[in-house]
Amino acid sequence: MDIEREILETDILIVGAGPAGLATAYKIAKLVEAQSLEMPEILLIDKAAYAGAHSLSGAVMNPRGIAELIPDFKELGAPLEAEVTADSMHYLFKNSSLKFPFMPPSLHNHGNYVISLNKFTTWLAEQVEALGIDVYAGLAGYELIIADGKVTGIQTVDMGLDKEGEKRSNFEPGSIIQAKVTILCEGVHGSLTRHAFEKITELLENSIPQTYLTGVKEVWEVPEGRINAGDVIHTIGYPQPLNEYGGGWIYGMGENKVSVGFAVGLNSPNPMNDPHMKFQQYKMHPVVKKILEGGSMLHYGAKTMPDNGYYSMPKLYHDGLMLCGDSAGFLNPAKLKGVHLAIKSGIMAAETAVEALQADDFSQKTLAGYKTKFDNSWAKTEMYQSRNFHAGFKSGLIPGMIHASIQMLTGGGGLFDRKESKRDHEYMLTKDEYMQEFGVEPSKASLKFDNEYLFDKLTNVYKSGTMHEEEQPSHLQITDFDICNTKCKEEYGNPCQHFCPAQVYEMVEDGADTKLQLTPSNCVHCKTCDIADPYQVIRWVTPQGGEGPNYTNC
């Protein structure tokens, strides 16, 4: 389709109004003010309906990043649900538990804060706007533009197309945004970041493949006295098998609200790996049920997390490009924390962008200063210390716990350094391979959903506030439906219908057979499908701007 597009020009384009992107914009404004420089043109865009609508985390935040960015963040009213007052760690058996007599150092949370990342991000956007920088919410990037090996900007999503991609009466073509430097802060497995990795191969040539967790979360209001504000409980064990990676959390948020969730590794060998089902199983455990029972579920969400640490980080820059936050793997796998690191990445990218503006040079030569700043930062120290944490669990929970203990004694190295890994989907076994490996057929739990305590996927999606206009092209692009309806069904049993936490993928009757049916309007933008599909025929692209989940207090 030959379309004439409006061309917009800016100095700095920031894609994503999460902690990393907002920190970048805020720091640029502060540096310009402090150095009496001319304010550059900054275009900060986000695909969500408002800044924070797609922000989801557990979340316990280390304040180091926000304290560096905004030292008086408390006085300015940052929405902190509760300061952490108590830590505990439990190993869960099916019907019992064992409380650890001590907390692993990586999970010490005193001095940290339980937060709603959704509320925190919205507040941070207000601080950015107070400095004169607008956040253009509902504006979604569709394609990264690369000319002569240099990133020159993006194209935004076309609006007003029907399901077949034909123009409707309200059609609005996406714009071309040309920028001197484009800073990708899209969050986990962003579509523009994926485009960058595919087109600029040097970004990943020295990196181990990233590994991911899918975290499924609910926010509950519970009877008074069930949990204290600031109580932080982490669990390992049930319902995860010993050979798979994952664990749960329960955080007291204040006002009798609780953040409860379960994170599941996507490198599971089980083609029926189902993060949503495992989370519902988790809620049946006595440790969890005694807190939640009798309460009411308020909100739901799901997202992936980049969890392989330092050795999976990409090259952070290219001509006209920098990567920040989860887009660049800024997450500490031992602590499962990334908000403070995302903010720090934004600070460093902002400093580099201002230096590039002053030199009028946005080539790799100048933007390499971002990597230098990272190498000399506390962010590099923290990530390097946890560099082999997830890799230590490749052989299962018990060897992983032993290796984590050794890492504490060896400064993070453990028994090996830079253990190679495969992409998550390559660990999935076919049904026959699973039977040969484990002696049983792959299976998942069968629960009766009452939609009062245990919720089916559709009910949970409703609680996420997810909305998409039905009459638009599917943002879940499947390159070969024949593979889904024949080969994948026979070999794997269509794992997409299990690993998706939002019931986007469903096998439905088609005469005497079954075929895959897509419901993109259910999508919560977690990106699990793009990561875990064993044939890699699913590609997640951005839908029309302003759509997707509308997280509240998450």
C-alpha cells in the first residue's frame, strides 16, 4: 500500500514512557537547565492510553535509581505503598511449607518500597511534564527506520484499517518521525527493539540469548490483619517442578491490599507450561490462601521479564540509537528487580544524549559514552555480581540453590562463567520427546474456576482493563497457520493455548477437526507468545495506539 506520510522532525525521540524513558526525558531537561543550554526538541511517545497504563510489576523498588534522579522524590509525593518492614522466604511443598531460617542476601529488602508500578509511572510522567516535556500517549511505533546503517527514526502505526488491512473511512496514516537519536525504552521484547536486533546484527553478536519469565499477578483487597503493609514474602517450590525455574511473591501494599503473583520460566520443557494455571494453583496453597481467602480480587495483569542478566545484555548503542531499561536487559535476576536499573539506564542515556547534542554528533563514536558510563556505574557492578544467577538453575532448583550459595562466596561467578544457553523456545520438547525424557505425557493441572477465588483467563482479562478495537488488523501475526493447525498440533499440542495468560489462542472445532482461533482483543501485551512459540511463526506487532491493558494499582 503506497501511502503518503507526514514527516515529523525532532532532536531526540524516546519510545516508551516507562521508568527508563521518563528518566531519560527528566534527566535531559535537568542537564539542559543546569548547563544553561538550549532545550532540544524531545518527542516522548508511548503506545498506552496514558503513561503507566501498561506498567506492571510485583513490585518492590530499590530507591537508589529514583533517589539519584529526583532526590526529593518523597517530598514530591511519589506514590510509595509501604516501606518494607519484614522479609521472609518459604519453600512450598504441595500442602505444607518450610520457612527459611535466614533470607538470602539477594532478597534482603529493608530500605526498599512496595509500589504500584502503574501509579509510580504515572507520577513520574507528571514530573516530566512539569519540566515542559509532553508525553504523547496513544502513539505507537510500528517500524524502526534504518538508512545507510544508521537509525534515523520510526514509523508510527496506521490507524483506521479493517481486519484485512484495507482503509476505512477514518483511516489515518502513520507518520515518519525523524530523529537525531532514537532511544528505545519499550519494555520487554519490544517490537522496535526486535527490529533493531534483526537489522543491526552487531547489537547481539557478543550476547548470550536472553531468557524470560512470565509473571502473572493479581491485586487483592483482604480482611484486616491478614498481612501488614510492607510485608514481603517470596516463595519457591510448588507448583513448579524441581527441574523448572520460577517462584511466587506476596507483598503487603497497605490499605489491606495485597500484590500476589507467580513467575514461570519460559525455558520449560513442558509444551503445556501454563503460567496462568500455575498461578491459580499457587493461590490454593495454604500459605497463600490464608491471606487471600475471604477477600476480593481487584486487578489482574501479566508480563514477561528478561532474566538472564549481564551476559545477555545487547550492545547498548549504535549510530543514532540507544537502548534502555528492559529493552536492554537491565534487570538483576538474583533480586528480580529492574525499576531502579531502568531509571539508572535512562540517566546514563540522557547524559550521553546531551553530550551528543553539544558535539552535534550522534554516531557510535559519541554514543559509545553510554557504555563507558555503564561500565563505571553501580548498575554494572550490581548486574555483574548476579551475572550467573539464572544460568545456575539450568539443571533444576536444587543445583541452582547450591550454585547461588557458591556465587555468594565467589562474587557472583560460581562454578562457571558465562554459561551458554539456548533461546527459551528451544528448550520445549515435543509430546513424544517429553514422554521419552520424563516417562509421562505432558500435562497441566485441572482446576475448577469459581471466578470468586480461582479465575479463568477471560475473567482475569476483564480485570486487566484490556480493550482493543475489534475492527483492525491482528497485531499477532502468524506467518503460517498450516503449521499451527497440523504440525504444531501433532508434535506439541498447540502450546500457545497454554502459555498465553490471556486466552488469545484457542483450538476450536472445525467440522471433524480443530483449528487455531485468534482473539487479539484479549491480549495483555505480555509478549509470551513471541518468545515461547516453538516454531517462531508468531510475531507480536503494535496494535493501534491507546489499546491494550489499562492497569490500575498494579
